[in-house]
Amino acid sequence: MRFTASAASRIFGPGNAYVCEAKRQVFGTVGVDSLPGPSEVMIVADESARADYVAADLLAQAEHGSGREKVYLVATSQAFIDEVAAEVKTQLKLITRSEKTQAVLTHGFAAIEASTLAQIVEIANYVAPEHLELMVKDASAKKLTKEITTAGSILIGENTPTALGDFTAGPSHVLPTGRTGRFFSGLRVMDFMRRTSIVKYGPASVKKGNEVVAAFAAMEKLDAHGRSVALRAR
């Protein structure tokens, strides 16, 4: 596995900022899920992938406009990385926001050559990308989907670009960024639901709990805690 400073890295270089700022200002007054952004994509590609598809998806993510987006290409050969770099050069001339897109590619792009699936898993789980595109053979996609556990969303196959997730595919497009996918998931319906614990002990069960409570109360020097349970356990 090696980081490549090839022609690709020389050429290259979701969260809406206003929405995130609004959420930051009301955090603690109302429930806020997270402050995601800037947007990220990691594309994993093997010899079965099409360079023009990969280049198009890198450009699509880079054009968001904040200038701080992150785009990653993890490929199984240097030759493919160079092929994608050439495609990016060509396609960059065809889009309207080419200047801002180029700035992201210049400062926020990394191309990595990984020779094994194990290396790809290691890279992806470390980066924890917001969007992860797997443009690989079906057998490889099956293994990677099982072992990569930190991506916000995983899009499988050459016909599943991130833009579909942006606008139509679902199930959620509010996804963790900045490596927070290691401990956060995408926004979902359950995040809008409040939950309450309901607990009820009886005479027998409170006696069983007394020993544990007494131990913690003694360690923390909270004897009133211990006494409130001990009274019931006598």
C-alpha cells in the first residue's frame, strides 16, 4: 500500500454551511443530530471499473463549493489512477464550476494504491468517509461491504454514483463526516423519537440489587444512596 504523488495528485489537488450554523446556534435548546460537512467521497476501484465513471463522481463531489470537500480514490493499480487523472482533466472542461472544483481537487484529494482487499478495508475504516463508492467486482464488493464498518453510506456498483444518494436513493443523506462515522450513523427516523426507560423492582429484586448498590455507594462515598436501597432490602 502506498500513497501516490503521481500526475493524479498534481492534477487533483453534505453539509450546507448555513444549515450547520443554524443547528450549532440552537444546539442544547432543541435536539440536534450532528453538524455534518464538508462533504466527502471515497471511491474504491479495481480493474473492472470505468475511469470515466470514477472521474465523473470525483468531480461531482468536488463541485459542492465550500472548498473544503474531501475526495479519495483508492485503486488497485497506479495505471488506473493515471487513467482517472486524464479523465478528470478532460471532464473538468465540461462543467460550469470548474474553478471551484479544481481548487478542491488541488487541496482536498488523495489517491492511494492498495494491492489487497485487506488494505482497502484498513484505509476505508480509518478514513470513515461520508460516502463510499465500491466500483469493484461483485465478490470484492461483498467482502468489502461486510468488513468496512465506518462509512456513512456505501454505494455498490458502477451504476450507483453518490449523486443518486444526494437526490433520490435515500435512505438518509444526513451522514457523518470528518471521521465521525467511527461512532455516528446517518440521521434516521429513530433520532426524532424520544425514549423513556420504565423500571420496576419488587421486594425480592430490590434485595438482589442492594449488594451492588452498597458496593458502589461505599466506593463513591454516597452513603445516602446506599441507605435508600438498604432500607427496602431489610
